[in-house]
Amino acid sequence: MIFKSKKSFFFSVIILIIFYLVIFFNYDLFYYKAKKIYHKLPGDIKSVILLTFNKKSYKNIDNDYNISFLPETQLINFDYTVKDMSFDDGLFDYSRLYTYYIDILKNYVIITTRQGNFYKANIESIFEKKNKIEKIKFKTNIKIVEILDILIVDSSLFVSASRSIDNCKKLTIYQSKVEIDSNNLNFKIFKEFDECADSIGAGRMQPLTFKTNKGILISTGGSGLGKAKSVDYAQDDNSIFGKTIFIDFENNDHFVYSKGHRNVQGLFVKDNNVFATEHGPRGGDEFNKIIFEKNYGWPISSYGVPYDVKSPKYKRSHSRHGFQEPIYSFNPSIGISELYLIPSDFDENWENSILVTSLNGKKINRLQFQSNEYKDIVYVEPIYIGQRIRDIKYLKNKKTFLLALETYGELGVLVKKN
């Protein structure tokens, strides 16, 4: 007999029943724990598991010919480490993600979760051998939820968020001074738009000087918003949605900078050049160079296809219908997210490059341009990370990229080797 006694048999049965009950009643917890264990396994073991359980074809086993994997890329080598952010504030309920945003202030990383918790971490601590990031939590005067992005300008922290008022959701930007020696944030409303929506998307922010006026450029989602489904807000000049909006610091006035956007999930401004990444429908994620008063075509033109087969098809060409063409369109979609323009002094091998991060794609895509005009893409190099990347920032003094990894609430640290 396998079991030495009836007692051990019944004990084993009870353990097995408990095991299945845990799976049945708390599948999300079980699935999350299993995924996290899998994520920590060596690459060879992951491959065996994929081939065994995920029905991957053995025919693809040689499909990594001439591909580099971190810490190597095609032209540059990196040291890559992943640090646990140790979010312990009820952020994760096993059915959602650790969505958070980062920015840099002096020698600190400012960290904000989508649910409205604010932290700071000393940059030097990131490079210590400890697995976990030590953070200090800010105390705030108000609770901000459904955060979409953060931006630090000088010593001010700006937070874009969706605010619900009497079943009306409004795009709201909060502002607080940040004093590194203090653990308090005192927010006030910097700008709240009057227009209501069923949901608020996009919300990415960048500082921008328009002519001589300093302010903020913010993206607003244009898909599935508004009171009437028959109205398309991205093409409606009377709506803020489906646009990029400039807000003047001096007088708080705003105007439409560009329109015809679906869901801009990444913004980057360099010397008044504005770059954006945008979610397409099924396919058609876009990298765009944003030009003042240009129309980017949504929902008339797209290189993606509708989710609903009964919906009208999009026009493929943008330019033939008076719209601005994307610089590059990702097909299939990668779940495009934030982007970062590589500084000129980073490495000559990555000169005239822009990093574009992704969610579902779980990788960085390096767009290599022909010149610093950033018009013509020579090639796209995928750099696989293995987690959803929500945000990316750069530490110039350390030639390091920080990645906000939202699958398991971790921080990716990508350090260029000398």
C-alpha cells in the first residue's frame, strides 16, 4: 500500500481537498502566486513549462536566431536587476495590477500608485544589493484615486486623475509643492475641466513652452467617452476629449493643441518637439510626432481594425483624408505605453533613438531614426523585459533607465555597462 495507515490516507485526502478548495474559492490568489513563482524561474525551466503546458509548438524552439536578450541588446550591454517595490497598502487584490507612476526630483524617485498612495525613495538605495526598495510614504491632505499620471516641474508635483462628482467623471489636475525633507503633500486643484465623461483615459503630462508661455501638455482619451455614443469627441472641436491640451501656467487657460486621438498613453517633449504613443483598436498602436493644430484621424483613419465586426471599417490612409500619418504603426498591437528619447550623450550606438515601452508586449522597442529630426525610422529593436511596463524614467548621472513594472509591482533597473 502507498499509505501506511488509514490515518495518513485520510490526512492526505483532507490536504488534497483543502488544496482544491483554495483553488476553487480563491483562484485569483492561487493563479497570482503561481505566476510569480514562474516569473522567478530560470529561462530554461520557463521554456520547458511553456512547451509542456501552454501548447507552444516545438517548431519555434530555434526561433531566437540572432536575437540578443537582456542584459545584452544588439549594440549595448546592460546590467538588469528587478527590485520589489513592496506595496503593502492594499493596492493589489489579485484581480488588478500594481499600476504606478514614477518621476525624479533631485536624488529621489517619487512614486505614485493609481489608487493614490505617494512615496519617495532615495536613488542611491536603488543600487544597493537589497532586493526590496525602501520607501517613505507621504501623508496627504486629500485622497486622490484613479490617478493617470504624475509630473514634477521644478518643485511642484502635478497629478492627473479622474474625479467623480454626482455620477459625472471629470479630468482633474492636482498640484502640491514637494519638499524632500518633509513627508507631507498638500494638494489643491490646479485645473479641472467642466466636461463630463463616462470614463476618463489617457492623462499623460509633459512640460511644454508654447511660444513664450510655459505650461503643461496633457493627453485626453477619445474612445468610449461622453454621453452619446453617436457623437465622436475626438473630432469635436467643442470637446476636450481625444485631444492633447495645453494649459498655461500663468493664467490657467487651456486650448486644443492637437486632435483626432484615441488614447495617448505616452508623451515626451524635447526642445518643443512633442512625441506621443497611442493605443489603436485591434492593431494600429501608433508612434506620432505631435504638431500644433494637426488632426491625427481617429476614429476615421486607423491601421487597426474594429473590435466589433459590425462596426464600420477604418480608412487606412490618413494623409489622403487630410489627417496626419503616424511615424510608425505597430501591427499587431503591443499595448503601447510610455516613451523616452535617448539623450545625445548616452551612447553613440543609440544616437537618434527613442524607447517605446509596452504593456501586453512586455518589452521595450527601440526606434532607431535616420536623424535627430525623428521622421524616418530605420529599424525597430525589441528588448524583452517580461512584465508590463507602465512608466520609464532616466537617471542621467548613472546612465540608468528605471522601469515601472506593474505585473508584480517591481522596479526594473537597466544600467548601461561601460
